[in-house]
Amino acid sequence: MTTLNDRPVGAPERTIGQLVADATKDVTELVRYEIALAKAEITADVKNGAIGGALFAVAGVFGFVAFVFLGVTVAYALHEGAGWPVWLSFLVVAVAMLLVAGIAAAIGFGRVKQVRPPERTIRTSKDSVAAIKAAATGKPVAKTIAAPTGARRLEH
């Protein structure tokens, strides 16, 4: 005959040390299974991402070559249609391409400068670490309520 916790009737109570050891073992096993699941999911995602990245690279190479041919075509069109010398036609096309590249680079640089670190994630990670440390030492944990950006945080 067993009780609700599957301990035979009359068996001695488990000690705190045994309970902590069992809990530690269970948490370790749970973490190990979570890591295995994450590896399985990530492996498939990485494979799909690598194939997609390779296909984007191939498309980029073909797009670049097509863009070069387009430039050559425009230069010869200026030479034949407008009667410009060949060198002037190619020079105009090259300057136009450099102008477009410069504008794209300036816009891209401006967008990169706007990138900020993930402040909310950093703050919540620090709060979590502090809460775990406090729980491990038995100290009370101050609860922090995350407020929208620009607003004041409330602490109890």
C-alpha cells in the first residue's frame, strides 16, 4: 500500500537534503532536455537559413552582373543615340552609378547609426539575475514594474 506521494506506508520521511538533491537532479534533467530540443529546432532552422543565404548570394552575383551589362548597354546607347564619344558615355554611366552608390551608402550609414542596444532586454536580464541571487541567499526581492520607455519605473 502506498500513499499519495508513492512512499510506502511506514517508510521514513525524506530529508531536506534528499529533497534538494532530487530537485536539483530534476532541474538538471529538464535543462538537458530543453537544450536538446533547442538544438534540434535550431539545426533545421540553420540548414534552411544557410540554403536561403546561399541562394541570395547567387541571386546577388547574377544581379550584379546584370547591372554591369545594363551600364554597358546604357553607355553604348548614349554613344550610338546621342553621338557621344565612347569614353564620355562610359564616364557618364560610371558617375551616375557612383552617385547612386553614394546616396545608398549615406542612407545606410544613417540607419546603422540609429541602432541601439536592447535596453529592455538588458534591464530585465539584470533584474532576473538579481532576483535569482536574492532567492538563493534568502533575501527579500524588490519587485520592479517595467514601465513604457520614457516613463518612470515603480519599485515596491
